[in-house]
Amino acid sequence: MTAKRIAIVLLDEFADWELGPFAAAARAWLGARVDHYTPGGRVVRSMGGLSVTPGAALEALAAQDFDALAVIGSSGWEAADAPDIGAVIRSALSSGRPVGAICGGTLAAARAGVLQQRRHTSNAAVYLRDHVPDYDGSLYVDSPRAVIDGMLVTAPGSAPASFATSLLGLIWPDHPLIDQLAVMISAEHQNA
């Protein structure tokens, strides 16, 4: 069986906690090949100070290069000159590849226009409206957990566990480890 190829988009000041649970489980427990893409192929630094040397430049990313795409949050997505990855997101979804966007990464999905047709969440509806002028918010779901619609997973930055397990579940449907991961990752949030 060929390993799944996962592309992860990172900008400077990306949120460590949004990347960790997803990437670690995909690579270490499920055997995926995980490649990081950054603007210009430059080293990026997380909010916590972790430096990541990417596998390739974001500008070279194409949907045929991966089986799933994860767009990790960063305040960089709020900038006027944020990378435009709309074509890659639309192409991935139209070809049935899972796409996950969390926190600021949901701005990339909104700019791509894919939130106009799918139920979704983010940090807040107003967060999307403030940064994406043509976002209408009609399918916004106010949820503290990830929301799945078709092959798209969206989540607020406060939901890295449900983001990770939801996206992993789309990539590996019916894999018994996904339910185990969901229980393990969410255990601390259960009533004592």
C-alpha cells in the first residue's frame, strides 16, 4: 500500500498547536509522507519559535502532488499580501482530495470561494467577514469543534484535536486508529 502524501501549508508565525496533533499522527502513526510548503520555500518559524525547513516552495504546490492538504493558521493569512492558494484548494476539492483549514487558514479557504457552498466554521464569522470582503457567511456554523462538509474540514484555532481527527478521518476513512486517536486526544476534555 502506497503511503498517503499530505501537503501542509505553513506561513511565518504559524500556530504550533494546530500543526502538531495532525502532522504527528499522520506521519508517525498512520505512515503518511508529510511535506511542508512555505512561501518561496523559505524556513518559517512558529509562534512558539520552532523553525521548519520546508520540502518545497508553496508556489510549486499542485493538487496532483498530494492526497490531502492542510492549511495551518497564522496571522500571516490576515495580511493583504497573504499567499493566494485558491486554485490549489479548489482543484483539490473538485478532485475529491480532503482539505483542512484551521484558524487563519480558513481565510485562504474563504478567499478561494469554497466556503460559499459548504458548511464551515472558523474563529468567528466576523473574523472571516473582516478579512474577506465577499464572504457572505450564510453557511457559517458557530462551533467550538471542527466542521466537516464533504471533503472540507474547517476549525477554529482552539480546536486542534477535532481538526486533526476530522481530517485524518477523511484521509483514512474506516481506519480503526482514527477513533482511538479521537478518544485519546479528547480525553482531557471529558467530565471527571
